[in-house]
Amino acid sequence: MNCVAKEVEAIHDRGWTHHIPRLMILSNLALITGTNPQEFLDWMREQFVDASEWVMVPNVIGMGVHADAGQMMTKPYAAGGAYISRMTNYCKGCAYNPKERTGETACPFTTLYWDFLDRNSAAFAKNHRMFQQNNGLKRLSDFPEVRKRAQQVLKGLDKGEI
């Protein structure tokens, strides 16, 4: 994933990256993969030179991985590859297609976004701000393939292959 590679490279080079990619790329990936919020917060604290407690906890726990039960944000900051493609230039030259949910070239963000919505659909059904996303999930005719691809992506991420 070009977007993740670029942000991790920036962190290694400077110990810093802008707030928006922290949310849109790094925190989003942690959220939609189901990464343990405390472990992700600890990783962020170790990586960033500006990792002040008063900034990291609300930004990571509240905004980034929505681990505060919605006290700070009324809906999770979750997005698929199409959003990342619209908002950045990371997708140019990436091996993955942000418009695809399934198949070998499907963007992991796109696949995992829909998988994340499915895993949390019962909780999101109570949130009026997630109504449109939950309805979109119901319209996916290829969801069994999305679920299968999501498991492949998660395994690939764990093995460092993606």
C-alpha cells in the first residue's frame, strides 16, 4: 500500500507526519483492522516526536480509532480507498485499485472498510450518522467475496506481505 509506505517512511525519516495522514491512513488502518487501541496508542507515542499526552490520547483514542465509545466523535473516522484516492495522491502508482473491493488488486482499505462496517453493523444501526453506510453495506452483492478478501488482507498484513 503506497499510502502506508509513504507515511511510515516519513515517520522513520522525521519522526513526524501531518495530522491528516495520521488520521486518514494510520489511524484508519488501525481502526478497520481491529488493532488494539492501547497498542496503537503506544506505537504512536513511540514513533512521533510531538507525541504529547494531551494530544495523542484524544487524537488516537477518540478521533483515530473511536475507542472512547463515541464520547468525542459521533461516528468513526473510517474510510475506504476511494476516499483516500479523492483526498490524496497516494493511489497513483499503487499496486492496489481503490475502486475494487475484491480480487488480488483490490485496495486493502476498500476491502477492510466494508468488512469493518459489517463487523460493527449492529452498533452502527443505532447511530443515525452511520445510516447511509449501513444501507450501503446491505446493497453489496459481492459481500461474501469481500469477507473472504478481508481475511486474506488481514493475514497478509500480519505476515508483512501487504
